[in-house]
Amino acid sequence: MRDFRFGFNVFDIASREDFAERCRRGERYGYDVALVPDHLGAPAPFPTMVAAADATERLRVGALVLNAGFWNAHLLAREVATADRLTGGRVELGLGAGHMKWEFDAAGIPWEPFGARAERMTALIEDLGRLFGGGDYARHRPVAEFFGLAELAPVQRAGFGGSGPPLLVGGTGDTVLRAAARHADIVGIAGAYQMRGEPPGTFRFGTAEEADERVRFAREHAGDRASRIEWNVLVQHVQVTRDRRAEAERMRAERVPYMTVEQILDTPFVLLGTEAQIAEQIRERRERYGFSYITVHSPFMDVLGPVIERV
């Protein structure tokens, strides 16, 4: 059974000083990874990763997750390799298919059906593996030699078949999870599911039964690889309280009317209770699903932080 790891998402940067202190505070709590989503209007992933690493001693940095539709393989390979070198080999690369239609529209990128977006993500993973392996620019060697350029490669050789940083693939759809099972070092099970019949980007929390089925699906497609994969869960809500049921009832009334109180209490995408109870939930869910890498959104970093030492 894998040791636990903990990560937190970064959604905003109030100031350089505030951001650096937040990362250092996360490190003091015992978090292992600072993560950056890839959304318009939010911080740019790679400068934020480098700044988080610079502010801390051991914190690893990553993306949860890059929108594959935003990226060209050659340009992304350069960003990843540069960040990995500037952070001393602390980058973890997360990829997803993208799910916010308005972002594609705003960026002038064609919006495709989910299957096509997932296939684009898979092709990007395969292209990155080839580029990290080196030699792709050999035909331009005279130009490189004239300018004194060397082919840039990541420091790490942990992912992409031993040629790049660890790869996390996250999502809930079949095509994405099949790609994760085949290629990823870390499989992320997202806690937000697209609501059927609603505009893209309208989400609901997943249930425990859905998490069971999605993990089972990914494990079946991973085959012999399943035991070597690190399983990640993105927790959507954390609340320390002495009355779990009362908090679940409040959540149902205010935010999640589509779930019963029992479903809220049981889902792995919500953590409710005393610090001791939350620590026990985390241990139980590692046993049930294999989730050893737990990530939370930035507003819950300080809520979960004191629990980490209990786990």
C-alpha cells in the first residue's frame, strides 16, 4: 500500500509575498505538492509552479490539470523541460481533455465533442514522450550549433517511459481513463461530474458508487500496471465539524440538493467531521479505492492542513 501524499490547488495570486507564504505554510502543514489548474482568468501554470518551488524547500509542483486543447506538443515540451530544470526536478505534469466550452470560445480554439478532445489529449501524451526522448530536432543541428543551442530535456526520468517527469491524467470519462490507465504514473479521479443535459461546465459531486465504478474501470484497463499506479482523488469540500450529519444536511440544503445526506457522508469527494474523523475517512478511502494521493482546492488548504499529521 502506498504512503499518503497531499496536494493543494492554487486559484489566485493576491501578491508575490502572499503566494510565497501560502506555499511555505502548505509545506509546514506537510503538503507534498502545490498544483495549478489551467483556466483562463487564473494564474498561468508554469510561472506559478516555478515560483512555488522557489518559495519552498521540498514542495513538488504540478498542474491539475493542463487543458490539452490549449497546448501544442513542441511548445508544451519546452515549458515542461524548462520548469523541471528551474525547479531542480520537482515538476509533475497533469493533463486533461478540457471541459469549459467558454474557455475554448474565448481563446479562439474550436470546441470539439468529448471523444475528440480526449483523443487529442492521448496524442499529446504520445508526442511528449517522443520529444522528451530527444533527437527530434536533430535535422536542424546546423542551426542549433550556429547559435550554440543544446536540446532541452527534463531533469526527471520518472514518467513517459523514462524520459520525463511523472504524468498524471485526470478525469471521469471512459476515453480519458483508458488513456490514463495506459500512460499515466498517477491516475486522478475527479470529484466533479458534468450534469446531464446542462451546458458544459455545469458540475455535480460524484457519489461513492461512481467512484467505485470509475476506479474499477481504470484498474481493469491498466491491467498489470494497476499496482504501479498512484491513485489520486480531488476532494471538492472539506469541513471540520463535531456534527458530520448536521453539516451534510446543511450542504444538501444549500449546495447539493441532488444528493442524499447519506450520499454526502459516503462520497470520497467530501471530507466532513472532526480532525480525527477526517483522518480516519482518508485512511478508509485508501483501503476502499486505493486513493493515497489526496488533493484539495485552495480554500480548503488550511482546513485540511492540521489533519495531515494525524494521517
